[in-house]
Amino acid sequence: MSRDTVSERPLDGARHGRVILAGDVGGTKTLLGLFAPQASRPRLLTSRSYPTADYPDLQTIIGVFLKEVGNHHDGVKAACFGVAGPVVGDRHDTARLTNLDWPVDGHLVAVSLGLKRVRLLNDLIAMAYAVPVLDEADLLTLQPGRAQPSGDIALIAAGTGLGEAVLHRQDDRLVPWPSEGGHADFAARNENEIRVLRWLIANDGRAQVERVVSGSGLVNLHRVTHDAACGAVKDLTSQDAPAAITEAALQGQCASCRQALDMFVEAYGAEAGNLALRTVSTGGLFVGGGIAPKILPALTSGAFIRAFVSKAPFESLLEAIPVKVILKTDNALLGAAVCAGRDET
């Protein structure tokens, strides 16, 4: 059974028409949605969430979804799915989830839908497709800057891991380009971060930025900042540990938890600035992922932007780049629909 249901428009008008099927496939849950094609931004008709591991494959989840919403595969004109794992393929895309032994075969999904092909995207690339169609209500501005209309755009997203992508401007379109920048080396900037660097080398053999700027990264920072047991966070091995650290920090329950969150925000801002420099993203930098909307008081304190800008001699370049947090939680689903719509035009 599905856990969540969202219906933004009645499906009666779409049952006899052609719709786009989009998905955001993660190790914990899979979000599927039907969209009505529109020139500017696909319109969400309905979406539902399913626990991924409860099903043997994606085509089974799709069958359940289409039956539940009263649609049939012959009404689907195009389909695209963001997948939390690397995507490979020649004629047909395949993928395997990074955090769950669960393969996704684009050919089998296409056959189940009666389509010639479906698109599979890395989930961050799916998120990137959504960036150009986001509304102001979907965003929170950290730095207004002065966007260059011809400039490229960068996307950084901390969640379970750290994802980075670039939207390169080609003629009148922004084309997402993948990156594995989240696995690049962590660059320590001060004595506290040098402590983190040494801890990572001792425990991992290598310090990569994802081991600092991610949910598990916040847990690592907690370990470094606490010399004794933490009364606010009982189990650092729990999936809920990052949320518990954040709550303890924002509620003033633990000074060392607050230090860990502050270090996280500064490292996040510094890596965002690194990405902006590497890509010269004068069109803007967007902060996505599941963590940012949950730590807005810390992100808006000024520490993120100070770390973002503090890169002499390029402060003026970075001050001119708009920095915005993506508040919309299902933007990877929207991005998959945008990509599917492009395939049809």
C-alpha cells in the first residue's frame, strides 16, 4: 500500500488524455506522479509514495500506482525516473540504487508501459531539470546577487549524500551536466576543520567532502565536537541521528551539537562557493536536498553566505551570484517530468 497520497488536480480530465509519468526512486521510498504536459512547467495531477523495498522492481510499483489512481498505461505518453544511483546504458538505461540492492531496468519498465523507451536519470540530474521551472514560492533567497542571463547555474544538494550538478546554457536551454564533486577531497579552512580532516583520515583513510556535508557528515561532526557522551543524542547509529543533532542544536539543548551544526553550515557554504568558482555559475547557485529546508534558521544566520563568499580574490564574483534554497521537497519528481516532456517535443 502507498504511504502518502497527493492530488493537486482531479484525474477525470486526464483519463482519456495523454499524460507524463515521472518518478523519484530512492532507497527508502519511491515517489510516482502523473503530470499534464504544459509548455512552461508540467502540471501535477496526482502523486503517491511507496516504500521501495516492499516491491520487487519499479514496474511492479508503477502497476500498483496506475491501478490506484485509475489510469492505464495506454494513457502514458512519456516516462522518466530519477534514481538514487549511477545510471548506465546505450540503447536502454539501467541503474542500481546506491543504498539498496534494487536494480532498475529501463527496458523492462518501457515494455510494461508499452513505450519504446523510458528515461532514467541520476536523482540529482532529475532535480537539476526542475531548477529552471521553479517558482519564487519554491525558493528562499540567501543572497540576491545579480544573475547573468547568459550564465550557467550550479546545484548542490546535501541529504543522505552530497550531490553536485551544473546546468550549462546552450542557446535558450539549460542542460544539466552530472558531477561527482561530492566525493572530491574535503578542504579544511581552519583549525576546527583540520581536526575534522584528521579524524576522517584516521577513520576513513581519506577525507572526502561528502563525509562532512551530508546527514552522515553531521554525525561525523558530532563525534568530533563531543569529548563526552551527548545527553541530547542517544544513538548516533540511528537514521534519526542527524535530525536529533539538528533539533538539539536549534533548541539550545547542547552547545556541542550547536557547534557541530555551525561547522556543517560553514562547510556547506564553503563547498557551495567552491562549486560556484569551478563552474563560474553567474546564473545562480541553488541549494537542494532534504537537509536545507530543515535547518533554515542556521542557513539564514549568515554563516553559509560568509563561507560561500570568503574566497579572495574572488569575493566580488561570488557576491554577485544569487544563492537560493529550494524549499520544494518533490523537485526531483518535477524534474523527471520536465525531462520526459522535453523528450516529447
